[in-house]
Amino acid sequence: MSQAPQREGSLQSEVDAYLKKTLVPPSFHLRLNSGQARVRGGVIHLCPEGTADFVVFRCFAGFATIPMVTWLELKKPGKDTTAKARKEKQAAFAEKVKALGHFYFIVRSMDEIQTLF
């Protein structure tokens, strides 16, 4: 019996749980949301569109003052259905953070996350 394709939201939950379990302090991660969210009485402006889904700050023994910053853009497995305008904003964001010396990965599965971390 074939398994239903994984949704991006469930991959985000799995990645979040895995990073919480795997990263050793002082390393940590943040889950990021972009765009806008309606709330009672108005709108909250979140991260700019194109911002990656996670940012991970890792410090290694002997290098605690120089963190390694890794950005993770999650995609559901299979055909990429990201709209062209969003894809362009994501690519522009990736270039910005790479220019700062950060790492940026597009991730489609837990296997890929486990390879990175």
C-alpha cells in the first residue's frame, strides 16, 4: 500500500522536532513565517516574503563566538508547485544570505535534514 505524499506542513513539524532534539546548546533554531497574518483588529507583518522556513545557529567546541548560520527552505517532495513570483523572492533571499557567508539549503525530506545535522 503506497503512502500519501508528505505535506510541507508535516515536514516542517518533523524538522522542528528533530532540530529541538538534535541541536546542543548554545546552538538553536527558529521557525520563521513570512507574509502577513490577520489578527483581531488588524494585520501582523511577519518576515519578508521569500524568507526561509528555518534558521539554525550552530556553535562548535572552540568556536562558540563564531556561529555557523544555516537557512532551510522546506519543499514538499515531488513536483515543485511554488509560484514563480515566490520562487524569485526565495532565490533573492538565498543570494542575500549566501553573500553574508551563511549556508542555504532547499530540503524535501527528513533524510536530507539528517544528512545536514
